[in-house]
Amino acid sequence: MNRGQALDLVREKTDKAITFRHLVSVEGVMRRLARHFNEDEDLWALTGLFHDLDQDQTANDKDRHARLAAEWLAEADAPKEVINGVLAHAHPEYQTDLMSRAIVAADAVAGLLVAAALPRPEKATGMKVSSVKKKLKEKSFAPGVNRDEIHACAEIGIELDEFIALGIEGLQLVAEEIGL
């Protein structure tokens, strides 16, 4: 599955622009993390792009979330590793490898980074780790972002400052596409 086909599927399955923006932002973060770990960038990017594919349909059903997306992805012949990563971001029993653990932290940090970029006149351009860390400490800023999941970057062997820096770089990879 190439990126064009993946984006077609995302556009078909998502109802809200905010969901699309989130999926693409996590795609960018996952691509940058894959590069950091010397892993398959396209596989990791697809996992980021698809991780919340069913969000608009399952927002009120935590148990069904990611499982519906996994069904769609299986029908679309997505790679098994991607399907596992999608399931892993919502269901810990699927966190079986580096990518399936990384998606959890990437999902959370992307949410924080997008929230931090939106009010800035220059958006994602010139974002600094120190500024993002200040926002991370402010519980009232982006309250839906799970701070513990961001700090879980330690579980994949990356210190917080480096993780945020990689996240910023990942967001910048896709910033133009999502208006940041």
C-alpha cells in the first residue's frame, strides 16, 4: 500500500478535518522515529497514519476503538505489523515490539505538538523543545493529551528532550500538508 492509497482510505473513513490532521501529524512523528531507530519509515508512517482511523466512528466505544480500523485495514491488505501497531495504540496486549510501543508515545506527543503549534503565528516552524516542555507541564494546556504516554518515550529508549525534538521534526515533515 503506497501513501496515496493510504490517504485515500483515510479520507474515506474519517469524517472530521481534525481527525485527518491528527492522523497525518502522527504519521510524521512515526516516520521520524523510524528514521531514528533505523527502521522501515513507510511501515512506521502507515501505522501513524492509520492509528486512529476509526476515531470518528468509535469515539464513545473504547473497546471497539482500533478494532474496527484493524478490520478495515485487513480488508485493504495492510501489512500485519501496521494492523498490530494500530491495535497497540489502544490495547496494551498488542504492544509487542518497538513500533507497537512507539505509536503510543507518538500519538500523545503529536497531540501536544499540534496544540502548541496552532496558536503560533509561525505554526510548527521554529518550535523549541523548551517551549513544548513548558506546555507539557501545564495540565490545563491540551488537557486531553496523556502526559504519561509522552513520558513513556523512556520505554523505547529515548530521553524526553530528544523525543520532543524528534516529534517536532516529524511534525515539520507534514506541517504544510495539515496547515501548520
